[in-house]
Amino acid sequence: MSVNINIRNAVKRYGKNTVIENLTLSIKGGEFFTLLGPSGCGKTTLLRMIAGFNSIEGGDFYFNDTRINDLNPAKRNIGMVFQNYAIFPHMNVRKNVEFGLKNRPFDRKLIHQQADKFLKLMQIDQLADRMPAQLSGGQQQRVALARALCIEPDVLLMDEPLSNLDAKLRVEMRTVIKEIQNSVGITTVYVTHDQEEAMAVSDRIAVMNGGVIQHVGTPKNIYQRPANTFVATFIGRSNMLEGDMAVENGKAVVTLPTGYKAVFDTVAPENLKAQPVTLCARPEELIVETGEGEGLKAVIDSSVFLGLNTHYFVHLTSGEKAEIIQESSIDSIIRPGTQVRLRLNTEKANLFTKDGSRNMLTGVENDLVKEAV
């Protein structure tokens, strides 16, 4: 059974230090939900509060209608996958997977059959008799996942499960984890600091900073319409430029460094007034062009050819630096020192208030706002 997780006004303190204060969050039954943020932002602390491994100094935690604040971790029916796998070195693969069942009121005659089901699901049934020391990192992670799922928990919690794997194996395992989660349909809360990993596996993401959730939404919405400049700069690369917005013929006209004027059609009506702004343009939202025409005037500093794409590093004639990602062409790469102009894709670029606290465009969907109401 997949459960909804509802957290209301959560507080976590270590002595006099408040790590999480007044945090509210709703996680839907069966969804793959990721807590994403830099080290020390509180994401693992929150996960451990859900698991029952950390005390709760304030607020309420619910699995469906059941308040779990004072419920022993063993009674919460959770499966946990740790960063260091935490499989038992003295037990073979099968005994590791069966371990959780032997500590539950489960029919002893069916334990072998239940373990077989999840060994096959994780494609490690041929490794059942091996010891952990004989397994690769990816195989050990599959064992840990099989053990967590074998007890058929209501909630699966995963704390940086791929951080100890090499880059290629991480990509492989995140695909496995997402496919397994889809097939089982279990409510999953996943912690990572890796933005690409979060984008690849999640139904929704909560971006955290300093114990505060900044934005809750789908990977697409968080990337394309981030709630503030922290989210914009944490998810993917961003070029940040200061500008001044004026209103001409009902449209926002933003004057950027070097005097380039960009017209935005998607500024929310309540923000449509003269004011200083911060523009965020991702590297793929700037187009490098040579010759005469409109655009941000810049000079190529260097370039990196990566096959499909070429990365250009430039400085504007007003001094700011920027990165551009462009699909590689059959023509020569633009040489360092070449003067160019950068055209802005205003359909995709974002505008924030001067202090960066709020996105001024339409189309920003932040589920955190809905949850706080």
C-alpha cells in the first residue's frame, strides 16, 4: 500500500541550533519525491525524522491519517537504503535480503519465495549465494534495495544511495531505481545533492537551502521556471545579469548590460512596472552570432568542443562573464578574441526581483505555496 506523507510545521533542533523550522510538505502516495540541496541544508535530517531515527522537536508527521511522531521506527513499515549500503558482510546475498522478513510476523514457509521475488526483480538472483565482499558496488546497492523492498514497506527512504558509485554506474543504477519504483508503485523519498540525478528520477523535487524548502515542483517546472535565484543557480548552470525593466506598449522591456534591450511577453501583470531586475539566462538560452545586429556585445574567451555541443566562455564588453552552450556546427569553432553578439531567448529566460527572492514571470508553479495555504 502506498501512503501519503504529510508534514506540518516540523521543527528540528540540536541544542540551541535550529536546523529545520516550521517546515510543511505533502508527498503523494506512490510518487518518487526527491529532497535536493547542498550539503548541510537539512535534507537528510528531514529524511531521518520521517524514518524515526531523529527526534522531532515540533510539528506533526503523518502517514495517511496516522500520526507517526512517537511511533517506533520498526512500527512505521519503512524500507531504508543507506549511502554505504549497510548490508551485513557475514551473510550471503539471500540471507541479507531475507533478514527483514525474519524480524517480522511473516510466514516462515514463504520467506524463501518472497526473497526470490525481489532477487529476480533486482536481477541478482544468480548472486544469491555470494558474500558481499564478492560483489561490485552496483551489485551491493541492488542487494540493499532488494532487502528494503522485500518487507513490502509503505514508504521507501533512500539517503544518497548512489554517491559511492562511479559516474557510469550511477547513471545505470538511477535508471534501475526509477524502473523498480514505477513497477512497485511505492511512495519513495530520495535524498541527493546531485541535480542531474534528481531531474532523472523524480516525479517532484523539493529544493532546500538552510533548512527551508525553496521550491516544490516537477523537474521541468523547477528548471524552466525556478521560484528564485537560489533555485535557478542550484539547478543547472545560469548566467545572471542585472537589468532595468520599463513598460512600453503593455510589454516589459529590460535594458541589459551593453545597452541591449530584451522584450518579455510573460511578466505577470502585478509585476509589470518600472523596476531593477535580475535576469537569468541558462547557457542554451543565449545564441552566439557574428556580424552586425542586436544583442549583448561580447568577446570569446575560450571554447570546449564536446561533440554534440560546443561550450563558449565569453565576457561582455561591460565586464560580466557568461557561458553559452550551442549545438556544434560543421563550420569552424569561433576563435578566442572574436567579437560576437549574444541573442537572448526571452521565451525561456527568467526575470527575478532585484534581490532574487521571486520569479516575476507567469508559469511559476510552486507546490510549496499551495501546501502553506
